[in-house]
Amino acid sequence: MKIYKLHNTGGKKEEVPASTDTMPFGKYKGQRIDTLPDNYLIMLADDFKSDRPGVPIGQKFTFKVPLEIIAKARKALEKRGYRKKGTRWERG
């Protein structure tokens, strides 16, 4: 992911690396990934699987979570004692 900052340099863009330790979007934008609630981390780790049965059409997401965010979310869940069992994340 690229983030650009505009300065008074004639409109020329300067690339600034984004930190993958903080959320770049959503309700928790700007917060560290390892401090997010478990249920939000699970949604991130599963790439907001909105194609599951019971999810209304109006609530389906039309974007993909960046791979580095998915990896950080999974790592944070594993540190908290969660393990992926089939299609679910379970503690213990």
C-alpha cells in the first residue's frame, strides 16, 4: 500500500511507506493491530468473509483486506491463544 503526501513542491508526489502495525482503514483506523478486539481480528484474519450464509446482501463487503494486514491479524490471534480449526478461530 502506498500513501502519498503533497507538499509545496509543484504538486509532485512523495511516497511515504505505510506502517503495517496500524490499521489503515475502518472503525479502528490508526490503532495498532495487536490492540484490536478479538472479533475484529477474526474478521480481518478471514478477509471479512461476507459470503457466508446469513449475511444480508446489503452488508457484503466489496474490498479485499491487504495480505500484510491479514498476516498481522492472524499473528495477533495466535499470540492470544487462538487456533484456526476448519473455518473457525477457536481459543485454546
